[in-house]
Amino acid sequence: MSTFKENIETEKPSFGKLIFDFFKGIFNLSDQVDKTRTREEVLANISFKGMPAFILMASVFVASIGLNANSVAVVIGAMLISPLMGPIMGLGYSVAVNDIDTLKKSLTNFFIMVGIALITSYLYFLFVPLKTLNEQLIGRIEPTSLDVLIGISGGLAGIAAFSSKIKNSNVIAGVAIATALMPPLCTAGYGFAMGSDLIGYKDYTGIGAGLNALYLFFINSVFIGISTFLYIKLNKFPLAKYQNAAQARKTNFIIIILSVITMLPSAFIFYDIIKEEFYKAKVKEFLREEVSPMYQNGFLNINNPILSDRDSLRFITISTLTERVPEEVIKNWNKVLKSKYHLQNTKLIVHQGGYSEDFLRQKSQDFMGSIYLNNQKEIRKKDSIILELQHQIQRLNSDSIPFISVAKELRAQYPNIKNFGYANFSKTNFKSKNIIPTFLIQWDNSNKAKAQREKNEDEKRIRSYLRTRLSLDTLDIVQ
């Protein structure tokens, strides 16, 4: 009886094994992977003849327009319709299953795909009138370690969606967006179209920016292929079948050589990118810990240092606007840079502004005083205009005089008036402009001698009458 109990206790799994089995059950893909369907999906998406080539050209145009217009939505739309993943996954799949024919087909179509995309985007940016660099283009010029991680993760998600028994188009679309293969290719076309001209970002020429963008595309492609290879191997897909053992050995040898040729550059790429990220992190730490505490009020530009290379040396360039940093301090910083932060081939350069805070404060006060005086002049000028407009409005309001009543009153007093008129008349002495209420009076000249003698006296009385009757300061009478 005791022996039976001991056997039961020995067969009881440990807590660690239970945890392992639990997570193994969650991430186990063996019963959800359709290996036959995976091969069919991969082979169907490799070729770039006919419709896929046409769709690729259209998506390149859309992406180029989105990059040109700095539109994130348009760029995302182009990535959704682009068929770039096919040959890349074909490369990873063919290497994993030792399929030389599929490998040749994938390589051929990969270079066809790159050629179509580069030529299309090059022609677009060559003839488009607006070639201004913007955020969408700048974001595809310099690769980072994040691009490697995105390529690996996106490739795994893509091949998993291809191999799933339940087809998930949302995953494929998401992978197309996340891996962002299309924008770097279009940015490369932009750079090659700009040629040797500077593009306005750091010291990049068009060719330099184009090569960097193409480099980013190949980083994404290589790591998508590697993640596809690993997925196929881990899920133990069947190897390609050959007619005899000699052919199988030859194929395996070619596959191994091509794999090494592909993997080694990607390892160096990954190493260089990680190394650059660590370098930038050390530079930021140095500026934050060593430089910033000493000159907190010196307007030191340490948040955006300029990093440059020349003659196997790397330079960190910062600038100061107020306090001048002594040369001894800069020499000490460079020693700390090498001894504490181990940046041996790096030199710190400080561009000295040389202005004291009192000087900048005085300049600021002078500047503000100048702004105040200019504003006062503008205010006085506008007040004068407003006053003149008010006078004109007052004069124009005189259009509402009781013209008919005044005319009848004048005719009753002066029967010799034949015609009476009124208007506002613009008049200038070439120094100022005035609008004067003007009255027209025509007399009955049947008795010319008497009319001439009387009309001058009558005009004086009429002028006085109109000024009083209509409350006018100035007026004119034309006969």
C-alpha cells in the first residue's frame, strides 16, 4: 500500500513543470499551422508579373505623394496596398526548407520589385515641382535599432498570419504598416532624384539620403526574412524533396552559402546600429551629468548636440550664448569624455557666444523699447486715420439734410433762383484732403445787370442762412 502511494507522489508534476506546460499550451502553434497552405500562400505572393507589378507601381505613386505632401494617412494607405512582403518571405521560407528553385524565384522577384519601386519613385520626384524635405521623408533617412526590432517582429507576425489555418487579413495589413517597407524605397527615389544637391537635413546630399533610405529598406527586408526562416524552422516544416541524394547535398550547400552571405551582413548591420545607439546614449549622459550642472544658466545647447564625423574622429558640437566657457574647462571635459565615458575618438567642441547676461538683458530692453516706440507711432497714425474717417462720416451724414424743404424755403425768399443743387465735393490743396458740402445755385438772368448786382449780396445771405439752417461749419456755393 505504501509503495502505491509513493508511486503516485513521484508521478505528481512539479510546480515549475506545470507553469511550463501552461505557457507551452498557450503558445503552441502545432495544431493551428497549415503547412501546405503556407507554402501555397508564399509561392502565390512571390511573383511580380502582371497585376502585382501594376499594384506595386500604383502603391509607389501613392506613397510618394504621401511623402511629398507630408501626409501620414496617405503613406499608410500606400503600405496597405503594396505587395512587398511576398518575395521577402519567399526568401526566408526557401532557405528554411532548402528549396533552391523557390530561392532563385524569390531573389529574382525581389530585385524586380526593388527596381520597379525605385524607378517609379525616382520619376515621380524628378518631375514633381515641390521637393521640400519634410518630417515623413526625414524619418526614413536614418535607421535605428527600433527598425531592426520592427522587422523581426513584423516578419514573425506576417509568416504566422500566412501559415494560420484561419486567414487573418487584419494581421497582414498591420504587418504591412508596421514593417514600413514602401516609404524607405520611395525616400530612396527622392534622394536619387535630388542627386548631389543638399537636401537641407544635416549635411546629407540627395544621393547620401537615398542610399541611407535604401539601407533602411534592406535592414527591414533582411530581418523579415530571418524571422520567417526561424518561424519555419521552429515549426519543423518539411524540407524540399529532390530526385537523388547528390542533388540534395548540392542544394543544401548552396543554401548554406547563401544563408551565410545573407546573415553575416545583417549581423554587422544590427551590431552597427546597436553600437550607434549606445554611443548616442553615452553622449547624452555625458552632457547631462558633466556639462549641464556647471553652466545651467549659460544657455548651453545640450539637448540637440550636433554629431559629426571627420578623419576617423567624431565630434560633439554644442554652443553657448551667454557665459564663455574657459578653455581649461573644455579640455577637462574632453579628458572626462575619454576616461569616464570611454569615447576615445570623440572630441567636444563648444561654440562660444561670448555675451554676458547683462549685455543680453540690455539688448532685450533696447529691443522691447524699440518695439514700444514703433507701436506708439503706429497707434498715433491709426488715431489720425480714425479721426479723419470720423470727420468724413460726419460730412457724409450731411447727405441727410432736408434738401427739398431747404430748396423751397430758398425759392420763397429768392424767386430769381432757377436751379438749386447739393453734393459733397472732394477738395485738396495737395497737403490734405477735405470733403466740403457744396451748393449749386443758378439764377434767372433775364435782367442781367440787376441780377449781377443782387446775386453777390444774395449769396452772402444764402451762405449765412445755410450755415445756420443746416449747422455746417464749412460750405461752398457754386454759381
